[in-house]
Amino acid sequence: MIVEIWDRPVEVSFDNGNHFLSVRNSREALACLMAKWPSKGGAHYARAKRTCLKTIETQAGSQAASEAFLEAARVAGVLRN
């Protein structure tokens, strides 16, 4: 199984900033979206999930998955500054 690595990890925080996670690829992003995300729904969440799934299935488009996850994190308020 090949796992792509993003050029730059996306840092997210949960539980009022008490837990941090560095997401480095589409598999980690999808796991985070499915298990830790504060609000499952909305256009940005759906786009990130769909883009990560597509990247995992085709092994292409990792930059698009990274950007979609970053934007979803920003909108959800979990992006670590």
C-alpha cells in the first residue's frame, strides 16, 4: 500500500485545544474527518472527505486533498494557528 505524504502537514486541535494532531496524508485526514471532526456535514467537510477518498483510491491529487482538508479545518475552527 502506497501512502502519499503531503508537502506540508495540517495541524488541527480538538477538545478546546487540549489535543493536537498533525495530519500528513489523505488516509490520516479521512480518519480525522470520520472520527474526530466536531461537525460532520457542510460543503467543506463533504469536499474534504470526497477528495481524500478519491486520492486514496487513485493515488493522485494529494495536493487537492491537502487543500480541501485545510479549508475544512479552517471552516470548522479546528485549524491550529
